[in-house]
Amino acid sequence: MSAVLFIDEDHLNPRLLLNKIDEQCLVIFPWDKSYFESRSYSFKQLFFFYESLLDEDVNIYLGELETVVNSFRKDEQTSFYMPMSLINRLSNEFLSTTKVTSVDLAALTEQPDHFCNRFFQYWREVKKQVMS
Amino acid sequence: MVKLLRKNFLDRDELRHYLAQIHDDTDESISPIMGGRKACEVKLANMKPKLYGRTRNHLQGDVTYLSPYLSRGVIAPQEVINKIKDSVDNMREAEKLVQELTWRDFWTHVAAHRPEWLWQDAEPYKTGWQATDYADTMPEDILAAQTDCACINTFIDSLHNTGYVHNHARMYLAAYVIHFRRVKWQVGAKWFLDHLLDGYPPSNNLSWQWVASTFSHKPYIFNLGNVDKYTGDDIDTTPDNNRPLAKTYAVLTKELFPNKRVDV
């Protein structure tokens, strides 16, 4: 059985995600040019992403996201993990044939159960959590 | 087809050339801000939580410069909080910095409840203008950093050349684009996202809405005196080089929002 964690430009340190996964993972960053173009990322931004990955135990693969993910499909038992931001980029067709488990960064605060539309309303709700 | 990309480079310049080849990019300029956990940890070690509260509005103030690393998941906010706890006797001394870290959660919370607000006006403008009164494109002189305000040009250069702008200067730029040039906040928000290393749509876009007054009670504006107060000698704040900003708030309010009395 093999496990693969895919990360994106909003999750450049896989260690923050790996500690939530209960198995050894290979970590892959799909370097998807067409996606980057769709986001209009500047060269500076792309450079920052790539340079950040150099500090991490991550393999960077050039190719479109679904193609890269498929290339790591060894057998039916392969476990795929990725943050929601990557899952949201996969097509429904792809997701209908591939089981993907989401794994995300922990937020600093537990979200209040009601909507706060001004910051200090939100702050009053979460202050104890972060200041204690 | 997929291809494994290289990870060993002699220096940043070699990486720059390699990446430019992959992207067929003619603009190979890079930010002086280094990516990666090691660079992030240097910033973390230099963090001054107590001074942050007192100096954060000054462009030379003791801000952390951690935002690109937080925004891109190089470091978790909880790690920063833990470091703050280690460096102060009482967390109240670092409350402003903790609040700043919490803003990101707040914007995420708002975007989760109202995702349409990422690109649509949350509320009407409180400027006396209708949304249709604002332009759909960014003026060329702004994109070229050739406006008639020297300080604004410097902030634009920082955005374009480094992918980073101090938070206070972001507010100046946003207010200038929206209120002084009457451009839709969405245009400015997209412009920032295209350049900022820490571009995070909920924080970025909802902050633009806050300046615009479509997510706040009143528009945020500034004048040259305010820029002069919070910047150093590297920013040209001479009135002759910043004429549109060299006015009192009363005059600016009258000029920028003539259709409505606005309590700014």
C-alpha cells in the first residue's frame, strides 16, 4: 500500500500536513503551468513557490494536476491526500473514480458557530483561545 | 506527460534561469524576499512582538515580514503564537500582533459564510457614488508607477519589484486607486493578487472592500500628512510631488465624495 500527499502553492511546507496523516507519504508538488497561468501568477510569485519547495522533502513534477496525480496511481490501494484547495481543482469525473482524502492546515481559531461580519465581533469570540 | 523537475541549484540566479525556461518568461525578475522555511525562521527569530504594537503603522516599524510564509503555508500561525508566548511575560504585551494573526482567520470565516463577497460588493458604497461610477480597468499611469503622486509611485514599485508592500502602504494604495482615481475595488484587488507573494483572496479582497466602504461603515482615505507621519526619508512626501494628496481631510472629503456628506 502506498500513500501520496499532493501539495499546492498555499501549502508549501508538507510537514504541517504530514503530521495529520497516519502513514508514510511521498510528497508531490504538481507544477501545473496552465493552472498558474489561469491565476495570473507573476514570475516573482512562482519563484517564491519554487524556492520554498527547495527546503522541503518534496518532488516537483511538471504537468497538469490530474495527469500528475494519475501518474502516481500504483494500484487500487494507493491513498491520495491533498488540501481542499487542490481537491477543488479536480474534475467531478476524476473524483468519481479516485478516492482523495482532504488534509488541511489547522486554523488559529475555532470558528464561531454564528457569522461575525466585523472583526472585533469575531475577536471577542476567539480572544480567549489565542491569548491564553 | 509528467517530468520531474530539478531541486539542486548553485544559487538563486541558476534557479531563476531554470524557472524562466520552464515558463518561457521574459520577465525574470525575482523578489529579494527569499522563499522557504529557513528564510522564514530568520524572520521568526527577529520578531519583536512588543514593539510591533507600538510601531506597526510605520513603514520602518517592527513588523514581522512573515506574511508570505504564513499565507503560503510555510509556517503555521500557531507556531508564531507559540514563539510569541516564549518571548513575552504577558500575552497582553503582544495583543496587537496576535490580533493581526487572527485577522486571517476572520477573513477566512467571512469568505466561508459569504463566498460571493470575494468579488461582489458586500454592501453599497458609502461614498455617494454608485458602483457603476467606478472604472473597470486600472489606469495606465498606475500600472507604470507614473502617477502624479511620488509616494504612491514608490509603493507601486515596491509591489511590482518585491511582491511585498507594508500593510499601511497597501491601504494608501487601495484608497488611492478606489477613491482618488475612482476605480472599482475588484480591479485593485486583482492587481494585488497578481503581484503579492502573500496574496490570499479572503484577506486581500475583503480588505479592499473595507477601504472601499463596501464592507465598512465609511470609506478609508488618507492625506499626505498621514503618509509623511508614517514613512521615512526614502519616501518622497514633498507637497509639490504629491499635489492630489497635499490637502486637509475636509477638502479631500468634499472633493472625493461631493455627492454625499461623509464622516471620514
